[in-house]
Amino acid sequence: MKIASVEAMVLKSPGLYKSPDGSEEPPGPTYMGLVKVTTDNGITGWSDMETSAPVAKAAIDAPRWSEGGGLECFDGLATLILGENPLETDRLWYKMWRGSIYYGRRGVAIQAISAIDIALWDICGKFYGQPVSVLLGGRHCEKVRAYASTLFRPTPSAMREAAKKYADEGFTAVKFGWGVFGQDSENDVRLVEAAREALGPRRDLLVDTGWFVERTPKQAIQIVKRIEPFRPFFVEELLHPEDYDGYARVAEAVDVPVACGEQEATEWGFHRLIYEGKVDVLQPDLTRCGGFTAARKIVHMAQLANRLVIPHSWSSDLLTAASLHLNAFQRRPVLVEFNTSHGPLSRDLVRDPLRLVDGHVAVPSGPGLGVEVNEETVAKFRIA
């Protein structure tokens, strides 16, 4: 079996992504990248990409830099794996990493590699007739508790209304993220307090403060200490993703678990986040960290360092399905992020959308990722 084609696509939703007004849910991503890898015997693997899709497509579609071979450092990602055996995921990951090293290592290059890697694991599962979680090493669970992932609302009353809505839908955990958070510290506290009041004492409240609000470590510590009485499960992305020393200062100064990692990539990056940043919760996004090949190593590192891994998985049900497999592979799965938006790129990308049952989402049991891409949706929203 050989890789016959690697197709990078750009999708665009009719709705523009924006912060919610009142208690409305944002519509989900406006643009999305999609990768389809096809073998010479007709097996296909899929992955989405939450990145700048046109740039990722350029990295995948670029030609070989050295036609003579032997000097692979500027090559388009597809050229590096065409004709290869898709079952050799680790070798192909490194071949793409090395072959793009002069323009890659982080950013869009590793994100494109991540998507191709996920698609290759999807192919492996379909070839062997097994779920990806089994191929990773085993399924430690069949369902994962989900948290509703949404944005902060601008007023306490809107926060209470939104929190009640998610609780009524069956979520036992809700994360409110950035939006208006960080504009007014007094209002920030009132918003978190309102969410806790509406969720009650038994549901978990997660807080994403948004790293693009510039903060010093001391300012971050002050924020956490002010909302600690409302018992957040974790506080996410308080500082710039590369401020490892700052994260260490915050993590050592507060009692609330500190979470970070959706912007981080490769096992080397997460090693720094663990041992320099000293964060409590790692949040690898499979479409950014290096795919399953990197994420499996990250889980092993986290287990050795006794850290939690809660994958970031906001874009679509395709990524959520992949993240469920990564959760099932863990000996200590905690939560899966569940995008509550209703836009077509979030909800309609797979034929049988993932569903919440008793606060949990089932880990797909079919081969590969265990979900079927809705190619009618792809054709409808594809622009490149």
C-alpha cells in the first residue's frame, strides 16, 4: 500500500467568527483547512486544521526544493510522502519534519504535518480494522466527560443565562473563555461569580483568560487569586505561550491548576512546558502539536511527570473524535473539549455528529477515527 495523493483544502463558512452578543453562541470557525490522504488501494484518511488554511495548503502543495534528492529541508510536505507506506507513521513524521526544517519546526508547517499525521493514523486504523485509540496502545475508557467550550458573555446576567443553558443541556463542566475577559478586572470577577452561581457547587467551571491580553506574572497571580473563591477547575493561558518562566512563577504561587499548551508543538515544546513552565494541565491540540505521533509522546511525558492532559479540540467533530481517541489512550482521562457552536464547519463536517449523553461523549469505536466525513459539506463550503 502506497500514498497516492495528499489533498489540502480550504473551507469557508458563511458566518463570521465573533464574540457573542448577550447570551448568543458564536457561530464557530469561518475558515477551516482540511487534509485528505488517499492510498493506491482507495483507503482515505482525514483531518481538519485550525490554522491559516491557505498558508497550510501552500506548505503541503509546494514542490520539491531539491530534485536530485538528499537535501530535504525546503520541500513541500506532500512531495515528501507520496509513494510511501502510510503505515510507517513515525518515519513519515520525521521525514516531513526534517524536510521542512528550514521553513518549519513550528507554526503552520507543524500544523500541516499534524493534519497529515492524523490522516495517516486514520488510514492505519481503517487498514487494520481498529480504532486509532487501540493502535496508540489501548483504550482505557469508552466515554469521556465533556466540557462545553464557549466565550465569556459581557454581563453577569448573560453569564448566568448561558451557564444555565449548558447545564440544562447536560454538561457537567463549562469553560468560558476570553471575549470580554481582561477588559475590566472588577467585571471579570463578577462574570466568574455569576457563572459559578448558575452552575452550582457540583458542576465544574473552567476559565480561559486569553493570553493575548498582555499580563505580567504578578498580574496573572492577582487575577487567579481573585477568582479562586469560585473554585475554577483550571485557569488557562494566563500568559504568552512562550513565557515559561512566568508560568512557573504563577503555578508556584496559586492553588488553582494552571493550564496551557494549545499553541505548543512537538515533544520538545511540551518538555519545556512541563519542566520550565511547571504547568499542571497540558492542552495539546492534535492539529497543532504534531498529530498523534507527537501527542502519544506528550502523554507519556505527562504520565512520567504526573501532569494532566486535556486536549484542546475546538474546531469540529473531526478533531473532537481524534481527541476522544487520545483521551481513551490515557490511563487517566479527564475531560474532552466540546465546541458548542452551531456553525456548519463545526457541526456538519461528519455525517453522524458527536452527541452528549449523560454529560459524556462516547469514544468512536469504528476503524480509524471512527467518524465519516460528510463530503457534501466539504463540497458546499470548499473555496480552494
